Amino acid sequence: QVQLVESGGGLVQAGGSLRLSCAASGRTFTNYAMGWFRQAPGKEREFVASIPRSGSSTYYADSVQGRFTISRDRAKNTVYLQMNSLKPEDTAVYYCAADWGGDGSERTSKRYEYWGQGTQVTVSS
């Protein structure tokens, strides 16, 4: 079992920044590729970014490429999502997820075994 707890969401104006954190506990964090997903009201959950166990590469949805940065800190068992130049369309509940043994490139939510409870991000225009 892996427990994931997100934090860092909130209300921000368009053009602003937020950093989301996802703290992991339980089974060895380094065995998991990690991802961030988001879900806006009335829409399906969508991939945002992912990172492999090594942290050596990163993957992004086209809609956030160049604005968001995913990273992980092994010592702190934490994954981050730095979000810059936020837009109103980024408004959603953001979830972190863990994929045991994955290579970090997985964009399908079904591949991820463990999920956090989500944190709300609201971007005002």
C-alpha cells in the first residue's frame, strides 16, 4: 500500500503560480513512477505530467508543456508539480498517483494503482 496526500492547491489569478506537493508513505516510494492528473467539473480525468522512478525524464500533456514542471525528491518521498502561467482552463481538482514498476511515461489513469484525495486549484480570470 502507498498513501498519497496532496497539498498546495488554492485560488490564484490568471498568470500566477502554484506548487503542488504529493507526500507518499507506505511502500518504498522509489519503486513507483508518479503522475499528476486533473479533473474539471463535468469532464473526465486527464493526464497532466509524469516522472519515472529515477526522475531522469519527465512527460507532459500538450496543454501544460512549458508551463508546468514535475519533480520528485527521494529523500522527502515527495513529488511536486510547479505550475506557472496559470490559465482559467487549468481549474480542476489535481490528483497525484503512483504506478508500481512503471517507466514513468504512462498517461492512462488505469495504469496507476494508488491515488491521493485531490487538491483543488482555481484560476480566476
